[in-house]
Amino acid sequence: MTAMLRDHRKGAISLTEPYEASSVQGGIEYIRDKRHETLDDAATFFDEGHIWLEQFEQFVVVMRSPYELELSCFAYLLKDLPWDRGKAQELALEGDFGQYLATAPFFGMNPPRLDLYYHIDSLFPDNLVIFRYKELAAEIERHIASYLESGYQVPHEN
């Protein structure tokens, strides 16, 4: 998706990624150390630069199914990597996915509070577009095509 936006966008694009430093590459601004932030976190980040999310024509978040996300996290934690030490890894290593779901923190929260990722001050912003990860190619086609120059190709793999 990044390559498609870089090569075929009509205007400015900023992406939040876990890069070590903010940078501009190929006309795309990469915003440092931002990933999995809540919308309030994103709004605060932009507020510091005197930019308000309401000013964007649209902003996009990509979300996976919470169940698939937790299943993926559980499988990852079973790898027993030393940098993942903590309560969530301990629960995963016990090998009981049901117990893991019931007690492990979801991005530090239990219950998970998924609403924080698509609400600002308990409201769903009018200019927010949520891309379902499972339907990423269709979501790109539906919501971003008008912002792209001709000749783009929607990624085939999600």
C-alpha cells in the first residue's frame, strides 16, 4: 500500500510507522514512533503541530478483527522471545487461549477499549475511514482511488 501511495498519489500523505526518526521519503512523510495509537493520541500529536484531525478531508485507520488480532498476538507470544517478557507472555505460555483472552491486557488495557481507536472524546469523527484489514484491497479501491493518479494497482496481498 505504501508503494502504491508513494508512486500514484495526487497530494500529500503522512504515514505513522514505527520508524526511528521522522523523515520524508518519496514524497511521503513518515511520522516517528507512532503505531497503534488511539485517536486521542493521534489528535494530541497533530495538535502539537497546530494541525487538527478535523481539517483533513479524511484520515484512515486500518483495523484487524479483534479476535484475529488477539489470535495473532497469542501465537507470536508463544515464540517466547526475551524482549516480550511480561504478564501477556506468561499467560500465552500457559497455552490456554481462552484464559489468555480473558485476562491478558490488550495494548495495556483489559477490557480492551477498542472504542479508543475510532472515537475522539467518545465521538466517531465524520472524516474517519476504517479499513478492515481482511478487506484491505477493496477498502483501498473504495476509499482511496479518487486520490490516486491513473495506473495504480491495488495490492493483491493483504
